[in-house]
Amino acid sequence: MTKRYVLVHDENKCIGCQACNVACRSENNVPESVTRIQVRIEGPYGNFPNLHFKYNRVSCEQCEDAPCVKVCPTGAAYVNDDGIVSINEKKCVGCLYCIAACPYKVRFINPETRVPDKCDFCKESRLARGEDPACVAVCPTQALAFGDANDLTSEVSQLLDSKNHYQHKVNLGTKPRVYRIPSRKGGIKV
Amino acid sequence: MKLDRRTFIKGAGAGTAGCALAALPGSIAALGSVTVQGSEESVASSCEMCSTRCPISARVVNGKNVSILGNKNAKSFGGAVCARGGAGHSLLYDKQRIVKPLKRVGERGEGKWAEIEWDEAYSLIAENLNKIKAKHGAESVAFSSKSGSLEGHLFHLAKTFGSPNTFTHASTCPAGYVVAAKAIFGGKIKRDLSNSKYIINFGHNLYEGINMSETRGMMNAQMEKGAKLVVFEPRFSIVADKADEWYAIKPGTDVAVALAMCHTLIADDLYDKDFVARYVEGFDEFAKEVKNYTPEWAEAISDVPAEDIRRITHEYAAAAPHALVDFGHRASFTTEEFEMRRALYAANVLVGNIERKGGLYFGKKASKYNKFAGESVAPTLSKPGVKNLPKIDAKRIDMVDEQYSLLWSSGGVYQSILDATLNAVPYQLHGWVMSRTNPMQTMTDRARIVESMQKLDFVVACDLYITESAAYADVFLPESTYLERDEEIKDKSGKNPAYYVRQRVVDTIGDTKPSWQIWKDVADKLGQGEYFPWDNMQTLQMFQVNKDVKLLDKIKRDGWVSYGKPLMLREPSMVNTFVSEYPNAITPDEDATYASHMSFKTPSGKIELSSSKVEKMAPGRGVIKYREVNMKKADELFFIQGKVAVHTNGATQNVPMLANLMSDNALWIHPITAGLMGISSGDKIRIYNDTGSEEGHALVTPGIRPDTVFAYMGCGSKNKELARATGKGIHCGNLLPHVTSPVTGMNLHTTGVKIAKI
């Protein structure tokens, strides 16, 4: 059975501390000027003193129906059985279609390799060693869960079964594999 | 000379032109290329990106990078590291880090340095210190170090040299809660956030000032166990956002709300009478004093509605004893710091949460734990010491006033170095040896620190970067980073005994030394080598474990070793587990606890809500009392500061990865206040008061009271050597006046400022 790797970001537990951002940069040698993941602390929204922040994880959504893969003329942007949207650097011709097509604006040109880059759930490094992605492993408040949603006993399956959650821009039909548990105080009411 | 921003920027412009910084003497950039060599296998060690010093697991990857993760053996830390911890390698090979000893070749603070060899550095230090000693006495040299940064070695040097004047950063950061705990409990106390059902928090921003086990513990209590969190803070911080209730309390009025809670607990008969009768001294005086501190009284002072204070207190008492009032960390909000921290402790004592799950508890080190167990569950460590040290007759410079006596053995009144240097109070200082401390950022009244450093005969700084303070040194000693150092085994006991150790992960880059080595070498040069009889860190570690090689190996291999089960003396379930685990354990009391074994190192042996000892030290302060304080002029705004998750106070602003995340600190201003002055977000503004003047940017946000402005501390360095931090943001220490709080000896961190658009 194929895997369906998903990531769940609990915005209640997230404190926007950027531990994920730094761990990812270190693990994946992401150059300073670009980023594979950051959590934007947005707001505060509301009227004083009834305020709330939003903790917005900005990273690849690992779409099941990925526009970046669809528009890639050479197959450099591809999806394997693991469902992770990946990049084959050798096939890339640098047309930038994928960057233009991404509705989440999370693909970028790596200034060192000069090909598109983005989060791949640490597929080549940590995942290959059977470890969680760097962001999940270091998260101080355990706001992130990662796993195979096809495994009904996995933590992610249980979270998705038991907690309200939402995905970004579902109306586009991209079917993101990053799920978000909205903050009790803000975010989208599901 | 007063270095204002304009003259500074002129200087910095000249300094940075043409990439002059690339050639900063002694830097890794000057060294040329760097290779990272070290263990490819994970090494258990401890972080030093902040003072929490989390257990980490680190290894060199492909000879060019260092992977730093949390050590999973330390359960309460959960294998996590924060952004600062994860960025440790970015500090390690930062081109601007100094890896060669330097001596000043221009004026103090001018930024002209020459590389020298260690031997020359040591000779310069020995020559100058001995000269000062011969002329003015050894006591005229002050030694200061951030606590936890091998400060014991520097202070040992001070003792052998003959100076009693040793200081940590305590009075600029955590001394308030420590001194108050000494007065009430006779020593430090811990909080069991992870098991708490109701947490009342007065601006202890654990979700930005991250202390990994406490941050995780509180989040776990909130999210998995349904704990309620109430936050009183003038700013909408992350901890305020995560709270169930947030009250934008007026700055500096926390003590009034805390006292009104104590009032309510007593007046509404919610307090634990048995506990108070058995363990508390001075309750009647305290009760008499708080009788007038009604919630209505507190509302008028703090802007927190009386009905909420009353309701929250009732909820808190209902959740007790598994509930706590967090006694906070870095302060101080007002000069009434001592009363404020004591009032917070009092609110815990009254509900009898001491040694109960979710309340407050004392650390259980091996010797204490073993005594209860009736067997040697955990090994005890020996403390290396040296006999026949020279006797020091001189008094410490902060011993002028008896009221600070609780602080003398806990770091001292750091800022008294300035009074002694500038005003010869109580006598003239002539030298200052500082290690891993940056008072220009963390102390107050920056101009006064510059003046002091200019006036001294000789200044030595040991650090990783030429910090704002180190910029005024005569000799700069580059310390190895924590990734390149071995250190002594540290006791990390909580509810049960635990140890861990810092170990070298990578080979030393450049020509740096760990500071324990540096101070030993200096002692040799001063002719005091006999007082440093150990060869190296291994000798010291071996002494600690009483030559138990297996134990040392285990601590090094696992990186975190804990023994036994968690024990809280008044928690029946824990005592029950403990007793069934250890057959020779002390027999519990009738109520199945160790309550009768609870003791306090106070004069009465009880918890002293009112203290005759304090009354003697500081007349009028024996009983906790509210006093009105004036922290700003009528036409000024309150200026408060706080921590951010991606930086450690004034220490990490130049670390590349962290500077990349945040290098500026805008001033938070409420839209109403900003509107009156025509200020919009991003506008350039001047922030000024009688102490200093700063330029920065505005961030207009509803997340702050209209009468208050806020900035994250640590930005706005003014020395040219910190290229990524210099001139960026508001320097908070330049706006805070030099005021020392009664009894705690703390610097003051709230003041008034005016703002103008420029």
C-alpha cells in the first residue's frame, strides 16, 4: 500500500519560535536568502483587549494534485509513491513555470544550485533514516505531527479524526497534505 | 564621552566602508578558510545559546556542518531545541567570531586591535593586575561573569588574586525571584508547571523567553491536560495569546493584584489553614497588612477589574493545591521588586501548594533523595576545592548596605562596579576582568558604563565576539564556543536527582581556549598556579565522580542521567510509589506523605511570610507591603522590554542565522497613541528620556496598552565590531536609568520615555 505522508500543524501549540525554520535550514543546507519553512506570526487580530495571533506555517503544502508538477515540461517536478512532491535537479531546465504555478508561493530558486527548491519533508536525509522531518523533531511545543495517513493507527490519522482541521486554498482543488488545527481563539472556524 | 547614535553611525560608516570588517583582526575571516572537524557520531552535550543550557546531541555532518538536536534521554526536554540552539553551528564558524587573542592599539572603544599570542596576553594581564594590586590592593579589581559560563573558575582566580569583588549578571536578570525565595523559603524553589491545573502568570513569557522543559511543560499542561492559564501583562505577548484570559495590567502594578489575591484568599476563607498553621511564620502580620488590599483597591491601581481578580482567585483556590502563581524570571518591573516577588510566593503559600503536584517544590539532589530512600539510589558528586587560599580582608564593594546581604553570595549587586569606579563608593576600583557578560546591553544607563570603562586602569574581556562591552577592553581573550569545550558535570536534579555534562563536539577552530583553561593560565602567570592543581577538565570530572570511571562514562555517553522516581514530599501518590520502590525508605507520616520532613533554611525553620531577619536588614520591609512607586513623568509613556524566541538577551544578535531572522526591534505603539503623534508603522522615531536617546522604527499594534511602549531587548549595539547588530534597532539599556531596587539589588527595567517622529 502506498504511503500518504501528511503533516499536521497545531496552531494552538505553535508559539512561532522559528525552531523549525532554523532546524530545516541546518538539515537541508538552505542558503540564507531563501527559506523552505517559516512560521509567520500574523496579527494581532481583533480589538484590544480581545486579540489573537495567527501562526501561519508557510512551506510546501505537498499537494496531491500539484500545479507545479502539472506545469513542469520535463518531469523535473514529480511525485513518487510516497506522495512527496519532489524535484529532479538533472531534469530541470530552469523555466520557472513551477514557481509561477505554485498557489502557495513556496517554491524558490536555490541561489547555490540554481534550480527550484522547497520542503520535501527531509525525504533524502531524515526520512530516509526513518526519522521525522527536522521541523517535527525539534519543535519545542510538539505543535507538529508527521506520518502516514493511510495508517489508521498513526498519530496523524488520529489527530485528523479527532480534531477540527483545515487546509489552505482547498477551493483550488490542490488537496494539500499539510493540515492545520485552528487556534481556539482565531483562524478559520471549521 | 557620550557616544550618541549620530557620532556612532559616522564611525560605523567609516569602519564598514570597503569591507573593512572582513579584516577584523583575530576573526575567523582573518584566519582564512575554516574546516569543521569533529565527531561524526552524536556527542551528548549541553547547549549554551542561552542560560537554560538544554541537553543536546550534536555531530559533525560531512565535515562542514554541525547537526544539533535535543538529547532524547532528557525526557522533559523532549529531544527539542529552539531556534537559538539549532543555530549554534552558525556561531561556531561565523567569520566575525574572534579566534585569536587581541590587544587594544587605539583608544578604548575605538575599535583598533592587534592580534597577539596567548603568552603576550597573559603577560599583559599579569603585569597590569599585579601593578594594580601592589598600588591599590587586590580588591580594587572586580571580576564578573555571566553565571553558568564557568564562572566558578574566574571567581576562583579572583579569590587567589585576593579580590572579594566577584559578580554574576544576577542583579541585571534573575536575582529578584532568588532573593525573595531566600527570604521566604530559605532557598530557591521550582515550579511544577507541567502538572498544574491553574496557572497565574505575571508576564513570565515562557513562550518567547523559552526555557525548554518549562515551556514544554506549560504547553502540555494547557493543551493535553486542560490547565487554565491567566496572564497579566501590559503587552500582548505570545504567552498572553496562549492564555485563557489576558489582562493588560498597568506596568509595575503586579504587586497590587498579587496582594489583592492574597487578600481574597484570606478574606473569603479560601486559604489552607492547616498548612499555614503548620509551616508558616508571620501569617498574622501578613494577614493584617493585606486586609486593606481589596480587589477594588487593586483595580484602581492596576486597571484589572476587581470582579475578575476575585473570580480568578476563587478559581485558583478551587484548583489548589494543583495550581500555582508563577513567580517569574527576569525583572524587575519596579523598585518594589522584592515585595512583588514575595507577594507572588505568598499567593502560593496560602493555598498550600508547596511540594504538591502542580505547585512549587524544592530540588531533590542525590544526598537528600538517598536519605529518604535509605539507600544510595543516586551517586553524589564531590566538589573540587583548594585549601589554604589567601585570606581576603577587604569587604565587597556591594557590602555598603546590609539590605543587599541576601544577594552577596548569589552574584552580588553587579552595578555597584559603576559606583565604585566613578565615585569611589565604598572605595576606588581600578581593574575589571569580565567573562561572557555584556553589561552595556544588560545593565542600565549605558553611558555610565562607558564612562566607567574609560576610567579604569585596566580592563580584560573574555568572550566569543567583541561585544559592546568587550569593545572597551585592553585585552580580549577569545573563548572556545560550547561546541569546542569540555566542562564539569552539572547537577540538574528536579523532583529526582539528575546529572549531565558538556562535551566537545568539534575540534577547536583557530586559537581559542575554554575559559577554565584561560583563568588557570592567568593564575600561572600571576604566580598563583599552586591554587589550580588540576591538569585539565578530565582531572576535575574524575574528582567529581570520586574516580568512578563507569559513572563518568555513563554520564558522557548518555549525556543525561537521572535516578529514581519523581518525589514531592506532600504528594501521597508519589510518596507511595517511592516507598514501594525503596524498602528501606523513611516511613511516611500517618497521612502517607513526608510532610513532617519538610524543612526550610530560614531563621525560624518555617516559611516566613513576614521576616524579622528582613526587618533587620531593611527596616520597614519585614512584612510584605504595597508602596506607590513613580516610574515615569506625567507626559511620558511607560517603556517596557521583553525577550524574543530567536535571541538571547544581548548575546546572539550577531549570530548569522539568528541575525537573519531578526536584527531590529521596532517600538510597539498602540494605534491611539500613534495616531495622536501622527506615527504609522515603519516610521522613523526618536525615543528619549533623561537617561538617553535612541532612534528606531515604530510598530503600530493593538497588542500594547495605549500608555505603554515596548521593545524586545538586546538590539542596537553601538560598537563597530558587531557588524550584523550594530546600529540596528533600539538600545534598551541606553534608556533605562541607573536605579537599584531595595533588598533584591536589581536593576530597574521599566521607565518613562517620550517619542517623536523624525
